Amino acid sequence: MMANQVEDGRDSKVLMFGRTAEAVSRTRRSAGGVEPRRDQVLTTKMGLHIPTGLAFEEWERAGHQLSGLLNSSSWWLGDWLVYGKDHYADRYERGICAAGLQYQTLRNYAWVSRRFELDRRRPALSFQHHAELASLRVDEQEAWLDRAERMKWSTKQLRNTIRAQREGAPKQTDVVATTSRLAVPDNRLQWWHKAAAQAGTELEEWVMATLDAAADQLLKETDRQSPLV
């Protein structure tokens, strides 16, 4: 098992990403307090300390943990502000200033946190997935969360699919004419129907959302590669 251990140093707190609890224990007993090992990445207030010769697996694992912490921190800050507004209405802004945080950012976090109670948050989805759905009704939120979790959509894929649905699905005749011109084999149509069913959408909606996402990605890549005039 990996061990995450917070150590108190003289100037800052350090989060250690190590492979075993035994390694952490040995580090804690070292003369200088926190001493990085070859299998540990240390986070400080000023950045990461990555030891020379770190194995790829440990580097990858540290990134996964950092990503999880970043996602969790959005929920933490949102819940923190919600509690402050509910319990210290006359003083919570002073607490925000003392913590050195930006109110606008916290307000956005708090809005999403209020829209999703703890038992409705999906661990498999990021804070940004939830933010995309925060303005919807609860039943709509649940339906989209189910789809995004089942299809393992990125935030961008979720956003594009919602946008495609809002703009309206094409007429059935339009889809038939398009697939006819493309001469799509029956086995591929069956494959697409299966994918649409797993996504919880109709074929037309799934086709439009998939094509929109692919076109959006390609056009953005093309724009980045185009020379400036």
C-alpha cells in the first residue's frame, strides 16, 4: 500500500508520496525530520521535490494522487465557505481574507457544493463534471451523472453532449439520408446503436454528440498548428 503522511517541518508542511508505510516510518525517524527517498515525491509550499532516479510508476502514482487532491480541494473549499456563510454570516468574509483566498473562486465552489449534497457526489467524476450540471434540476443532474459515469466521459465530452441535446437532435430522415450516402454497413450501425444505448441516448443524439466532439477537437488542433498571420 502507498502511504500519504503529513510531516511538520520547520518552515512548511510536507506531503509524502511513498510506497510503503515502513518507508514513511524510516523517514520520520531520520535525523533531519523529512528526508526524501528514491520512491517519494514531496510537496512543499513552494513546489514539488522529485528525487533523482524516481521510477516511472511512482511518478505516475504521485500524479494520480495530486489530481485527486486537486479535485477534492474544490469540494473542501466549497463546503468550507457554505459552512462559513451559514454559521458566521457577519464574520465569514474576514475568515476568507485571513486565509488569503479569492472570494469569487470560493463563491463558485460554494454554489456547486450547495447544488450537490455529499451523498449525491460521484467519486468517479470530477468537481468540474458536477459544475457542468449544477444549474439543472436534480433529476436531470442524476441522469447526466449516470451517463457520464457509465461512459467515462471527460468534462468536455459531457459539455458537448449536453450542448448537442439542447440544440436539438436532427430529424430521422436526415440521419437516414446521411448514413445512406456514407454506405454504413449494418454491423457498424448495430455497433453504434449499442454504444448509444450504453450512453442512455438515442442514436441520432449520440451520433451528433460524437461528431461534434471530434470536429471540435480537430479544429482546435488545426488552429493551434496554423501559423500566425
